[in-house]
Amino acid sequence: MGKALDGVRILDFTHVQSGPTCTQLLAWFGADVIKVERAGAGDITREQLRDIPDVDSLYFTMLNHNKRSVTIDTKNPEGKLVLEALIQKCDVLVENFAPGALDRMGFTWERIQELNPKMIVASVKGFGPGPYEDCKVYENVAQCAGGAASTTGFDDGPPVVSGAQIGDSGTGLHLALGIVTALFQRVSTGRGQRVLAAMQDGVLNLCRVKLRDQQRLERTGVMKEYPQYPNGTFGEAVPRAGNASGGGQPGWILKCKGWEADPNAYIYFITQAPVWAKICNVIGKEEWATDPEYATPAARLPRLKEIFAEIERWTMTKTKFEAMEILNKYDIPCGPILSMKEIAEEPSLRKTGTIVEVDHPLRGKYLTVGNPIKLSDSPTEVTRSPLLGEHTEEVMAELGYSLDQISALRVAGAI
């Protein structure tokens, strides 16, 4: 059975993380992704954070699976002609250059449309149109500008950025959806279009519940599910909420057995209203199920610190996995704090293809994250990332260049 995006050809001008996340996802779904790189250097992440000398780093390999690599000097007139030929043959051009870089290369939207009216041009930028649209943006800047950092951490500390790459990889996922949507619309219109995913916008989309809370705060002056209630104070902006869920089901991270030595011996515990009586029974506080001061969600809100402290006295007698096993029997929502080591060694994640072992000709075997989206009719096979320029001659031949022409272009430094 074919892949979902069989027949779609992507011209990949992306580098580092946001763009490669997008194009790797499209490659996993079957698109032919041709990664254009600088001869002799390539994507800067090939050499960043190396753990093996002179071998592509894990940073690069884990973001560029299932792609083909070609090298083109776009400043060379002959190289520019090769790029024009690629534009004419591809469906989508994806880039995350600094603002204006593609235009300076001579490939404005208008020029690309002349070469291929069906071409979709997809871009990751730091900011959308506005006062900051010409600014460069990196992961943590996006988290700060998108509202994530100001609402992450504890109220008595500074803003905190997340370990999850919601600025880079999060925006890449948004861009991939935009590309697939544009391809779908092209079926009926026959026209290409521009797709923009700004990192600030992507982060904000993932922080929408905090924008919800900002409006609630302005209306009521208080948010009872936040840990600042009832004894703390609220200012004009949504405060940092620690480990509170921020939703209608209060939750908190609690210590488990062994926490003194293991920094990840914790569990996330949610006091979901429908299972409140079961929670009371499990922790040995059966009287709370009928006590008016604890029996209803509204009554519990001002007492959450006390309640979680009592629950923690119980969780500290169990390992996080023992607690999980007991709580799941009663449908009490919870989740262990899993370290990256535990995730890497989890057999179920290997079985589903969420963690994949890949063999690289220079690096050897390594673990990577597989496709997080599973299609029943288009299973993903994760193949290794390409060596720099590995597919240049192959792609040139597909464009109609002869071996002599390819050799001449190499001599001219165009590829």
C-alpha cells in the first residue's frame, strides 16, 4: 500500500529545528523531501553538539530522517539554474531563513510563481506582520514572546522556559498542517499559495488556555483553581501556577517513594470530581467523601494544598509505578514523571514506533523519536538521515542532467 503523501515532492531549504521538524514529518508520510544544503558545510546542526568527532550530530540525524540531500551553490549562476529546475519540478518549497533571505537570493514569491504557478511556499518566521517581523527568533525567545514563559514556573520565582521545544518543533508541526491543507486546496484551485507559521503564533496557540484565563482574571479578579487562591494575591496578568493543572480538574506533582535520591520519583495526581470518593478511600480519608468541607469541588478549592499534602503522605509510601497500578484500578487520573532514560527503555514505545532504533553508516545505531501520528493505511518506516550531498547526482539525473553535465557543474562549483 502506498504512503499518504506519495507523489508529493518537497524542496527543503530548512535548517536547525523548526523547518526540519516540518519536512521530516512530511517525509514520514511519504513525501519526497529534497534537502538543499551548502557544499562542504550543510545544515549547521550537522556539527552542533557532536558526541562523535567528524560524524553528523544527533541534533541533525534526529531531525532529517527519510530525506535526500543535495548540495547547490545558489550564488553560482549555474547553481541558480539548477534550483530553478527543482522549483519547476517540486510541489512545495519550505524555508526558515531569516526574513527577506529568499528574496535576496532572487526567488521572490512572484519569481517562484513564474517558474511554477502550482508551487506552495511555506515559511517559518519568528513573528508575523508587525513591529517585530524582521527580528530573528530562537526557541526560548519564541516561548517568551508567545506567553509560555510568563505563565510557567512558580509564583515566587522568575519566568521559566519549557524543556519541550514548543517554539521550534511546535511551529514545525503547525507548518506541516498548513502545507497539507494548501495541497488539499490546490486540488480544487490548481494554484499554489504562501503558508506562514510564525513561532510567536504557534506558541500562543499552545498557550490558549492562558489567554482564556487572562480574560477570566480581568472579569473576576480571581481564579480559584490557581494555587494563589485563597491566601495569595492576583495582579493584572495571569500568574505562574506551579504544577497546577489550570483547568477544571485540580492536579499537582507529588513525591513518591525514593524521591530523596531519585529526582524523578514523582507522580502527577488529579483530584477528578467523579472519583473523589475513591480517592478518599485509597488514601484513608473516607470521612472526606461526605464532609461538607471536602465533599464538593467548590468546597475543596480553598483546601487544595491541605488535600494534596494528605495525598502525598500516601504516595510517598509507594513507588510511582506502584501508585499508578493502584490508582488506575479506580480510574483515578495520574501519570508518572518519566525520565528520558525511562522513556528510552520503555518497550511499549519501541513497539508502537514512538521510539525507533536507526542504523547510520558512520554513527552506528542510535535511538530517535518516530512519527507521533499513526495512520492505519500509511505506516511510517523511519530511515536514516542523508549524508551531506549524498543524493546530488541522483536528483540531478531525475531533472534530466547527463553525467557530463553533472561533472561540469561540479567543476564549476555549482553543486
